[in-house]
Amino acid sequence: MLTFTSRIKQQFQVTLTDSIPARDSVKFVDPLKAYLYFATACGLWVTPDILDFTNTPRWFRVTSLSDDVKSLSATPSGDTIYFGRNSVVQIMTGMNTILAFDTAAKGHNDILLSSGRAFTQTSITITSANRYVEGIDVDRNDPTHVLASVAGYSSAGTPHVYVSNNSGATWTALPGTGSGVLPNMPVYQCVIDAYNPSHYILGTELEYLTAMMAVKHGSRKIMV
């Protein structure tokens, strides 16, 4: 068993299945990674070198769109990302494959979205009236369980919180203004409780609370 130091300064071990001849060299895949995503006026960018202080970080542009990305969350593996782009949720998969094998030089380089190298993307509209997706969170224990929150007021009672249990293929609106369960106010952020995924924590427009307000939606408890 060999012990190595990852590029993000954490140790990992590899168990050899055969001997290594003297003065021979073997390459091992670094299983530890940390990505930093950064939204700009010229698209969404990512660097896999945020914790590698020995080299100049490589920056890759994930999208070629200038849409305003306001929220982002990734699955625990980092291979799939969900981000709020205006009033839709954009889903991209295959990030690990692209970043692992892309040979772009250090600096600013585009990920070739049209090359199809184990990369797929889709957009899902989860709200109307041009209200922005301000918060997204992926369940730390179930990558198919995704929560999204939407800003803006709506006199028509449009919901502000949506949940997907099939990796974003379909979205279900939680009780909104029309049902009286959630107040008619923007929801800027949302979190799925890592220790109890049936609990949702929402960051809303309400500024002052005298107590924590809990509301029920089926088996879900929503903390506002």
C-alpha cells in the first residue's frame, strides 16, 4: 500500500496488485478534487486547481452564454452540476471526464461543449413570470434529490420552491402563496438537511423572526 499527497494537500492510499520494477514509474489517478465555479458576464467558469498552490490555476469556461448565473450546486461526485440561469435550471453532466482529460494549457480555455465528450446538458424551466432561480441544493446523500428556490413576488400565487426526485427531469412545486403554507415572498436560498433530507431550510425575504416557523408538506418539513 502506497500513500500519496493529493494536489489538494490531502493524503490518499493505493494498494498495488503487482510489484513495480526498480527505477520504473507508474501514474495514479488523483481521486481527490475541489472545484471552484465563478459566474461572470462572459459565462460560467471553473477551476479544478483552487487548492493547488504550487501551480497557476487552469480556468475553463463552462458556458459560452452571458446569462446571469445566480446559483449553483453539484452532486457529491462533482460530475453533475445544477445552476440557475435566469428562470431555468441548467443541468450539465460529465464534468469530471472533461476536466480530467482536457489538455488545455494554463490560462483561460473553453470546454468544448459541442464536442460531446461524455458531456450532456439540458435546461428545465421551473418557474414563470421571468423570476430568477436564486438557490439550488443537491442532497449530499442522494444526487437525484434536488431543491430549487425562486425570488420575486407574485400576486397570482406562483410557488417559490421546487423539488426534483429524478435528477431534475421533472420538478414539483411545494405549496406556495395560493395555499397559504409559504408566504408570498422571495426565497433566496435553500438547503437540504444533510442529516435529514426530509427537512428543507429556506432563506426568505422575511427579515425578523421571533421563532422558527415550520410548515409541513407531506413528509417534508420546511424551516423558513
